[in-house]
Amino acid sequence: MDKLLYVAMSGAKESLAAEEANNYNLANASTTGFKASMTMFQTRGVSGPGYASRAYATASTAGWNDTVGEQTTTGNPLDVAVQGSGFFAVQDQVGNEAYTRAGDLHVDASGSLITAGGRPVMSDSGPITVPPASSVSIAADGTVSVVPLGQTPNTVAAVGRIKLINPPGGTLQRGTDGLYRASDGTPVEADANITLASGVLESSNVNIASCLVNMIELSRRFELQVRSLHTADEDGQSSTKLLQSS
């Protein structure tokens, strides 16, 4: 009886964990550049002395879906989308380098080029600052150029180049803030082969219909595990009564 209780308990616990990951994807279905998390279930044996007669279920995040989301033309020169694989560099809350694909950028009151989430966009030499200008543009190679105030449109000055990276698969991990970082904590080297499209934003690659179906399936799986717990409890009580009456 304890085996059934253990399996059902661990299954219910991990079903809730999978539901949490699925709900996280749904919550970010409209987040620019978001990559859907992927969850997998595994059966593992209980380690330790004794017979190998106990197993439990685990649900873990197996990375993210790296499929490129749909790209939408916005016409805003500060909206950029990474073409193909890759990321661009930003500065996180503690000042370290991190990476994202959310390219809805703007210039704040202090002249810093930042993401919609308020993260400064980085070049190889640090955060990019934009001086007062009549226009700002971003080239395919990440070069940020301006037409200084009072100058003609033909007077263009480069003020920085967005750092673009494309590390090998499995070398990045995603933090709770939605930003990506190198697994070893070191900055990733720039890749000159990565390009940007200006006036375009990449949508989230979350499949809403699939998430809704998955939500129903996980909910039913959780209910099944809970019913198994109740069944084990009822069987245990019946066994106790039989032993007491014998």
C-alpha cells in the first residue's frame, strides 16, 4: 500500500510542477521574443539500502523551444528582431551581461538604449548611450547610428554596435527574470555572422492551443493521482479492519 501512496504522491506533485511550467508559457504568449519552456517526465528509482522496489515520478524543465517566433513588421526603427538563432546582449539588474531576443527597444530620458523591460542594451565596451538626435537607426550588423540635432539627414554618426551572440546549444540557461546567461557565468563572445532586422519584432513562439490542451491533460493526470491516493487510503483502512476482526 505504501508503494501506491508513494507513486501517486510523487506523480501528483510533479504534475503540479508541469502545470506551473505550462501556465508560465501561457502567461508569456504575448511576450516579445519569448521561448516556450519544455517539460519532461521521468521515472526514477529510490536510492538507498533495501530492495529496488520504489520508484517516483519527476518533472523537469528540459530547456526551451528554440523555434523562431513569427516576425511582425512595426515600422518603428528601434524595434529589432534577431534573424535565425542568436541573442543580443543587455545588462541585468546587478550589472552583469545577459542575453535576450526581446527587441522592443527605446531611448530613455538619460539617453540609454534600453529594452521594454528597462535593461540597458550592451556593446562590446558596455551600455550604449545615444546623444540627442533627430533620428536613430539600427543596421543589420547591430550598429546604432544617429543624425545629430541640427544636422542634415546625410550627417550620420555611429554611436555603438549592439553585441550579438550565437553560443553552442546547451551553453545558456534562462533565469527567473527571463534573461539568458552562460552556464559558466562568463560573457559570451560576439558573433559577427548574426544579423538584425529593423522595424520588426519577433513574437512569442508559444502555441496557445497546445498549451490549453496540455493544461487539460495535466489537470486530469493530477486528479487521477489524487484519486489513487484516496483509493490507497480506503484500502489501508479496509485492511486494518480485516486484521482487527481476525
